[in-house]
Amino acid sequence: MDKFSSMSNFFGRYKYIITLLVFGVIIVFLDENSILRRMEVANEARNTRNEIEKYRQEFEESTLRLNELDADSNSIERIAREKYLMKKPNEDIFVFEEDLEQ
């Protein structure tokens, strides 16, 4: 009975602090909308925004290249030669290792 009395005394004296601690644990760790979950969602949203920006830049670069191809027929030949290593029947192509690394 002495232990029950001392525990009752302890909880009676610190009931507000204990309640706040339990509430804090629930909010931080156990709740569906916990702070940890919100941090994960914010991190995921930041990563998604970065990915969107990366794809937007790729889209703009591709659009510029497409416009360049529409405007200049010589650029099609240049891209075919540089990127796909195409050649005319009477030409020889020399590929350097430095060019392949790029």
C-alpha cells in the first residue's frame, strides 16, 4: 500500500507535467499527422520540386534544339555527325577517346 500511496502522491504532484509529456509523445511520434511525418512529407515535396525544375530545364533545352533544327537544315546534319557518328559515303570518321568521355 505504501508504493501505491507514493505513486499516487507523485502523479498528483506532477500530473500537469506528465500530461504534457504524454501529449508531446503522442504529437511527435504516434499521431497520424505527427511532426516526423510532416518533416518526411516536406522533404518529399522539396525533392519533387527539384525534380520538376530539372525536367523543366531539360524541356526548355530540348525545345531550343528542336527550334534550331526547324530553322536550320545544316544543324540536322551536324547533330547526326556529332551525336550518332554518321558519315557520307566518301568520308572517314576519326573518334578520339577524349570525345567519347564527354
